[in-house]
Amino acid sequence: MKVDGISYRSIWVDPIDGWSVHIFDQTKLPWSLEILRLTDAAQVIHAIRSMQVRGAPLIGAAAAYGLTLAIKRDASDEAMEQSAAQIAAARPTAINLRWAIDRMTAKLRPLAPADRLREAYLEALAICDEDAAQNEAIGNNGLGLIQSIAAKKPGEVVNILTHCNAGWLATVDWGTALAPIYKAHDAGLRVHVWVDETRPRNQGAALTAWELGKHGVPHTVIADNAGGHLMQHGQVDLVIVGTDRVTRQGDVCNKIGTYLKALAAFDNNVPFYVGLPGSTIDWKVRDGVREIPIEERPATELTTVTGRAMDGAILTVRVTPGGSPAANPAFDVTPARLVTGLITERGICAASEATLAALFPERC
């Protein structure tokens, strides 16, 4: 995708030294576009925990490069296993993190330590290339949904609501939920995106709005609680969100507030779709509500807010009384019964164990 006409991926190896890794510091967006250079596994772990990199597919890609940087320092069996465990524990909810580490270690364990570094870079690059290709395929598969709606209202705008950020900033390229929207916009369809602010970290207002704006996609930022109202008044044709983990029966774990959007969509007969690559499916988990660990993030994400002051300074201010405690669950689970369909790189299917198994028979 492009920023001011320049093509980027969200993670890449330094073209000069050939070994360090670059990312965008997403905690600085939308106020500044800052590129970080990561040189060891500890920096990668910090980037994941602090959400300098975030989004399930991108976390997986970063984890793969984090293990590669660890092997560059020490390729022994003991060191590799220790680093793999430390990186895998950086965040608990997104399944792509564990998936990427498992894939890397499965590739590297049979090799002699001296042979691991080159293969680690190649495997991490393969994970990134596959993610970009899969997300573009998600975009192509989801494009038909938008085309179908556009055909029923010729000349009118197709209004799509999304929650959190599931664009190219959350993946290696293209995004999951936003990929069909980019494809539709690039194909000349009239689309408009309702962008949930997505409290408490405001990933919608800060990240989704930023990347849609950079690509020229019409959009409007709304308060999280406005979505149901818009649906009641016929101003939402389609909801597309991303996900950090999908269970084998089709339950969807995504940013907190997604479940409420699904309930509102169900009540108003608005199609509710989820974009995801196959790597986001957790075949070991069936019941998402009971089995998926929900990350509890620091209360300060809820009690404070960061923004640009009128004089241009970036400030963080408290928005709650000093004595009031705060709870900050980062994700919720939308039961499969509320999901119209899952948009994957292999096609669109119902949110059910049978249909997922039919699309990914080698995984289940």
C-alpha cells in the first residue's frame, strides 16, 4: 500500500545491512510517521507488547523476525528454544504469534545451528510474502460482496462500517477487513467507511482513518456507540471487521466492542463479515467465549487519552477521576451465530466447523 505515493510494507529487512528489521511505530500515528530499526529479540518483544506493532498477522510476522534476530545472536538449541518461548509470551490473545513461532521452530529445529540463520531469514520472508498474498486474496474475495450491494443501489454509495484497525498497518500488506474496501475503491466503486474510534486506544480514529485517508478512501470517524444508531437508520450496508483468533466452530475474537457491533447488525439485518487469513484460525479451540484468553491491558489506556493540542504539542491527559479504578479487557468474542460469513484467502464461508474444515482440510 502507499503513503503519500510511496509504496510500503509494514515490516521489512533493512536493504543496506541486510539483517535488521524496520517497522512503523504505530503508537506515534497519526501525528508522525516514525520508522524504528529493530536489532534484537528484546526490541521485537517490546514492540509487540507496547503495540508499536499490532494486528494479528503483523504480530506473527514480527515474531518470525524476532526469532531470526535471536538466532543471529545465538543459534544454539537452548538459546533458540528460550527465545521462542519469550517471544510467544509477548501477547496472549492473537493466535498468529504462536502460529508463526511454531512454524519457525518446526523449520529450524532439524537444522544444525550453523545453518539456521539463513533459513530463518528465508522463512520469515516467506511468512511475510504469504501474508501479503493471502490478504490480497481476501480483498479479491470480499470485493464481490461490495459489488453485489452496489448493483442493488446503482449510483449510490455503499456504506461499510469497520471496528478497530484491520488494514495494511495490521498486516504485512493490504489488510484483512480493509482489503475488500481497497479493492472496491481501486475498482472505481463508490464506497464510504464508517470508522469506529475504537476506544480505549483509538486504533480506528488514529490508524484506520489515517491509512484510508492516505489511500484516498472516503470515510467518517464515529463514536463507538454510534454504530447501532446508523444501522437503525439504514446508513450501514455492510459490516466488515478483522480478528485476532477464530475458533474451529467460527467464534470470532476481536477488539473489544466487536460483539456489540455484531449484536446491532443482527438486530438490523445488516450483514456482518469477518476478514481473516487461515493462520488466524485456532483449530485447538472450539468455544471462544470460554476458551480464548482475553488480554487485560493497563488501566492507563482507559484512564488517559493522547492527542495533539491546539498548539501542535502531543499530550497525554487523564480523563477519569484520580481515585476511580478502571478495567481494560482488550478483546471480546462474537459467537459464530452472529457472523454472516468469514472472508478468507480461499473464499467466503459460513462461520461453522464444517465449512472451515472444507476450506482448510489440511489444517483441521
